[in-house]
Amino acid sequence: MSAFLDVPSLLIAAAVTGACVSASHLLIWRAVRNEVCVLLWGIAYGLATLSMVMVGLRGHISAFLSIIVGNVFLLLAVGLVWLGYRHFIGKTGRHDLLLALLGGFCWLVFASDRQLFADINLRVQVVSAGQFIYLLAVGIDLVEHWRKEPLPALLLTVGVIVVQQVLLVARIVYLLVSPVDPTTITIPDGMPIALTLIGSTGFIVFFGLLQLALVGQRSERRFRIAAETDGLTGLANRRRLLDDILPRLATSPGRGALVLFDLDHFKHINDTHGHLMGDRALVEFAGILAKAAPQRAVAARIGGEEFALFLPDADAETAAAVAERIRQLTQAFHLATARGDLRITVSGGVAGVAEAGSDYEALHGAADTALYKAKSDGRDRVAVHRQSVQASQPAGRATAAPPLSEGGLSGDWMLAGEGEHL
């Protein structure tokens, strides 16, 4: 068993593993230059590999290279790992690079005390404590970041860190309880050291794989969000809206309401003030819509100047009240232009699932017809679909949609006292 767990052989295996992980990170970084964390991790594993080689050559090279420089490289490697995670979570500070180098500097300060440095037990404990502090900081940062970006590999990384922390503490305690000869020059042989090297090798492999998994999961998440988000307003797009609405309509029939909004006279805004001002109007209204939307509601831009708001827990009356609030907030908003203040207005059409049915096409058709009613009655108002009221179907709009009414929530359309009111 002792031959199988030969310490020099395990050191060589750990060094080769570290070199492979370092090379893979650096090669991947060449393809994703914007991910600085991958570069830092690649350098860190390279330094860790050099450290293991120098430690493995103890007794064959000078003590300065093997002990002092080797452990400086190890602590710098762990510091760069921490710095890489700081870049990954976007939490870098002015002094982070200095903090990443601090571990190596503290080791040099410790090495300057010859009496303390002469004891191999203290040397191992100091290096282990330095690794523990850096990894603890990484774990805390990742747990906090998980609330913001819940990537599956984040918690797995924290789990690997916890295991490594336990091994580091066990190493420190073991040397306190069963210290080796303080004057030992070569690496002590035996089961504890062998198991430590095996654990370190496994840590390098799993940590490296999880780092690449984190980068991949973040890229996939960003692509998915981009595919589901309107590029101008930041709201959900039509695809995301349907992905949210259709399952809810299927699992909770009879519940929910859909509101369609359309900015009034949007073409006139573009023609008079330019498309950039039109884009600003869209962005500002999207902000009003997002802030006023209740929890669990989905706000989306589904067309040029058309927006949708799905409220899964509301009936038509509740949704109409929300829509009216949004209309009032929009009417009160002033958009500064070269020609003076521009007040934008919006019309809304509301349809409840209880009245229009749980089929999305029917629900959208009812809300669209209500929106047309609000537009034809003077704009800047909210109209509510009513199943019991008979009304003629406007030409060119959705067919076979149930009739509607205004529901007492429409506002009067008028010219503003200052600037334009559109």
C-alpha cells in the first residue's frame, strides 16, 4: 500500500494534472478573451504546477527554491484563483490585485523569521491557513452571487470548496496533534501526506472543470436571456411572453388577465421628433410598465409600439385598475425634446381569462378588440372586454372576438397646456 501511495509519484501526478488544467484554461481563454477570469485561473494553475514541481524536488534543489519560492507560487496561485472569481462575479475592487498577492508577501515575511521558518510543521500550517482564507473568501462571494445569478455550478463549486476546507483544517490539526520532526528536510512519507496529495489532485480537477462549467453556463444563460428579451426596452419579447402565458393558461384555467397597450400617435412622434426620440418614448414607457407591473406579472414588448402585460392572478377588473394606473403614469410623464416637453399617452385593452377563455388566441383577440375600442373612442383610455355586451366587430381587427365596453376607466383626451400631447 505504501508503494502504491508513493509521495513523489503522487506529486508528479498532481503536477501533470495541474499543467493540463492550466493549458486547457489558457487555450479556452484565447477563444473568449473577454473572460479575464479564465486567464487568471489558467495562470493560477500554472503557478500551482510549478509549486508542486519545486516541492517535489526538495532535497534535489536548493531549499530557497523548493520551500520559499515553491510556496510563494502556491499562495499566489490561490490568490489568483480568488481574483478570478472576483472578476467572474463582477465584484472587483481597486486593491484586489494587491490582496491576491498578499498571501505570497505574508509567506516571505514569515520566512524571514528563521526560528519559525525552521519548523516544517509551522510552514505547512501557515501555507494551509493562507489557502483556507482565500478559499473561504471565494465561497462567501459565490454564495452571495448565487442569489443574483443562480448557476448550477456555483453551489457545486461551493461544495468542493467546503471539502477542501475540511482537508486543510484536518492537515493543520493533524500537525498540531502529531507533529513531524521540525528539522525534516524532505517531504514526510506516509498515508496522511499521500491522502492530502490525492485530495489536492482531485480538487484541481473538479475545481477546474467547474470553472469552465460556470463560464459555459453563464454564456448559455446570457444567450437565452438575449433570445427572450427585447433589445431596446429590456422587457420580455413575444417569445418569452408566450412561453410564460401558455403553461399558465393550461394549468390554471379561468384565472388571469391580459392587457395590451399601444402608444398613441407613435408614428407622429417618429415623423416629428425623429426615430431616436421615438425609441426614447418606447424605453420610458417600458420603464413605467415594468415598475407598475405587479409581482408575477409578465411585461413584454410584442410589436413596434405595442406592449403586453399578463397578470396570472388577476381578473379583468383588477387588471383594468392596473392598466389605468399605467395610463395615468404615462400621461403624467414629460419627455424633453428640442421643441419642448412631449407628453406621451397610451391606450389599453383588457381581457380576462374568465370572460374570453383560456385559449390564448381568443384571449389576445379579445384584448386586441378592446384596445381598438379604446383607440377609436379617442385614445388615452382603457377599454375592458365584456362578454355580456353586444358590439359590432371593427373591420380589419381580430375576428370572432367577444364584445367589449370601457368599464368606466377611460380618461379624456385633450391637448396639454404646455408642449405637445400625443
